[in-house]
Amino acid sequence: MKPVNILSYKYNPKAKYGCFIQLVIDDIPLIDLLESAIPEEAEYRNWHEKREALLVKENLFATIDESGNKDILTCAGCRRPDDIYLDGCVIEHDGDFITWEMHPPGYEIFFDKAETIKLKFHKPQYEKVVKEIMEIKQ
């Protein structure tokens, strides 16, 4: 059996731009995972817009049962994910597992060199964390 990733979150009520909830995968913030997948030679290796990556709780909650392309993160200012150079996260369900496939910010610019981020979660653990997140008032 392939190892699974562990979903968790950090809550910071003093975060800028209203980005109080930060998704964490295996103790690494998701925004840092995304940034690390940008190729070294990319024009903007440092993804400065990551500070403005706002979690879309409703879309995250929908991933418990729904497959497809979901905007889990979006721009805190204008609510458009492409404004922080993100496209959606492809969600798939396979029994007790939920998988994510995401491209790093600006993927369309350097798609031939970019890493695709693939994550696999055990559904009971995933669902528990997502429901905890939904209880947080923003």
C-alpha cells in the first residue's frame, strides 16, 4: 500500500488578508509545497502571492464527497485563483482514499519543467480535519 499524506491545519487569527486557516500536509504548509514545486530557473521562484492564498472552506468541504476540479485556494483580495497564479486542484475518490493533483503557481509558463503535486489522503482522517476546519468562524 502506498503511504498516505496527513492533512492538518494551522489557525492564526492575526494573519494578514484574512488568511486565518492554512492547510498543512505532513507538517508542511500547502503553500510552501506549491512554492517548492516551482522550477529553480523560473522567473519568479519566490511565490510572493502565497501570503494572499485564502482557503475556500466550502470548496474544501465539497471534496469530501465530490470529485473534479476545485478551487481550494483563491486570492484573498479579488477571490480569483488565477490572480495568485493557481489553477484548480483535481480531486479523485477511490474507496477510502481521496487524491489531489495540483500544479505549482504559474504552471502554464513552465509546464514542461514543473512538478505536479500528488497527494493521497485516508478519507476518515481527511473528513475529520475538514469538518474541524468548517467549524472555525472567519
